[in-house]
Amino acid sequence: MWFEERRKFVRVFYVTPVTFLLSSGQKVEGVTEDISLGGLKFSAESELSVGDKLSGKLRFPDGGVYLIEGTICGIREETPRLYRMIFS
């Protein structure tokens, strides 16, 4: 059976520590799981809600550091929790 890819952007599995700041100023520490041009998935112990706005810096193996900003758009209730974030 053939399944059509519904993602707009190709995701790349990339695991690295990341620290975000919520718009309220609260710090959130987590670990990325994958990233695409549209957003990323990360795990964290913090309790976030759909709609929370975050910003942080993401480091890549080539030494590049990029400012990322986005909004939580999905949550999987596990331990640690898994969050989907779309970039703004």
C-alpha cells in the first residue's frame, strides 16, 4: 500500500540539548528529536500548553548557532513529554 507524505518539509533526526525561554520568561530545558524548515520536535520535563510561545538558540555540528522562535502546536503526554513546535 502506498502512503502519500503529508509533511510540507523533510524532517531530519537531530538530537541535541536546547534551552528555550517562554514568553513569560520561564526557562525550559529539553532535547531535540527532529527538525525541519517548519518546526521541531523536542522532549522536556516542563509542562507546556498548546499555544505557548518559545524562543531559543539551536547549535548545529558545523558550529552554527541559530535563533529559533515558535509556538507549541502538539503535545504527547509521556515522560518526558514530547512537544511539536512550529516556527514563526
